[in-house]
Amino acid sequence: MADTRTDADVMLRMTGICKSFGGLEVLRGIDLSLTRGEVLAIIGPSGSGKSTLLRCINKLETIDRGNITIRGEKLCWTNPDGTTATYASTNDVRRILMSTGMVFQQFNLFPHMTVIENLIEAPCHVKGMKRDEILPYARELLAKVGLVGREDYYPSQLSGGQQQRVAIARALAMRPDIMLFDEPTSALDPELTGEVLRTMRALAAERMTMIVVTHEMAFAREAATDIIFMEDGVIVEQGPPAEFFSVPREERTREFLRNML
């Protein structure tokens, strides 16, 4: 079947991404692209560079070399004869990164704010929206993540799973085009993991464009459209879930899956 994707469908393109901490190479020439509506799951052993790669997308980490384009706009680039990456201006970086939302391992909610205040904080202060403008959408998002009736609760009054669902709703309140999830269930008890994964599956079903760093193989198999297996800062294997899990090409991938499944 012919590839019908257009440049307009490409939400993220990363080429030649290199990143070191001191003398340790963490990312070694990563290439990936993400199209509209795609759910990309990134799996691999601890220390493989998964979270660092994710954090480079929204400049929580800066790359040493390579190119990152988000929705057709250059976040950073490296000239052919250059040795270091150059980033867009501060204002351009801020504007380009408005396209991304991120959910972390830790919930990072403001403890002194209620649930609804956590959701409307960024739209009001970053986008300059009026409280009355954002409140209906914030309440709609709380319904989406199954937290109707909790808008006046404080984070300390919620379970870990509920707090993570608030964090997802908070990221969605900025209306991002790409959602980034960095092991969003790793801090949760197994019983609470399911409710967060259900929320993420619902987003995937709505064709939200997502990159998910995860150890949850069932989620990767069921919800992702594409899987990347990373180790030692490189992409070892990539493919659609049915193929990736049933007939992995690389021996290292097979070994990893045997230990995880």
C-alpha cells in the first residue's frame, strides 16, 4: 500500500540526535518521526536513553547534535559542518513547544491548589486565558479522566492514580498536539496502574498523537501503533505491535521480551 502521509501529517521529526552527560553517550544518532494520530511506545531496559530522548523533545534536556522539527518548525538544528546544535530563539522555542504536553513519573501537582486550579493555572498564566474561558473545558477534561466531583479536592485527598489522571488532564488543558508520557505508571501500585492506562487507552482511541515511554507491555501491544526498542542509546528495533511482539527480528529484542512477558 502506498504511503499517503504528507508533510502536514508529520508532527515530529528527529534526526541524528546525540546527547552525552559528561563522557557518557546517552543518545547515539537517534532518528524517528511521528505522524498525526500515531501512538509510539518506547521500551527498553533502564538506562537505555528512553526518558532522555523524551526530555529532548521539549527541551528539558538540550541535545549536543542533531535536528528536531515539531509540526514543521525547527526547534533546533546542526549545520552539516557544525559540531553543536543551535536552538531557535527563546520566544520561538516557547511557541513551538506549546504544541507538546508532558506527563511525568511523579505527578508534580501544585499541592496548595485544588484539582480545578491545577488544570486552569497554565492556560490562564501561559496562554492568558480568562478563568471563565477555560473552566468549561477543564471540567470536560475531568469528566474525560473519570474525576467528576473532584474539582475542589486537593492533591493530598486523592489516590496516586487519581493524581496522575489530574496530571494528564492538566497537560491536555493546554490543548497540545503531541502528548509525551514518561513512565506515567511507574510510581503507582499495580491496582492503580490500570485506571491511568485506561485513560491513556481512551486518548489513543481518540487518535491523540502520543509518545509513551513505558514498561507496560500490555499497553504497548494494545494501544500503540508503533514500538521502538532502545538499548545503549540506539534504536535496536522498530515496528508495529503485531509484528514486533510476534516475530521480533533482533536477538536482543527477543531476549528483552522473554524477560518482560
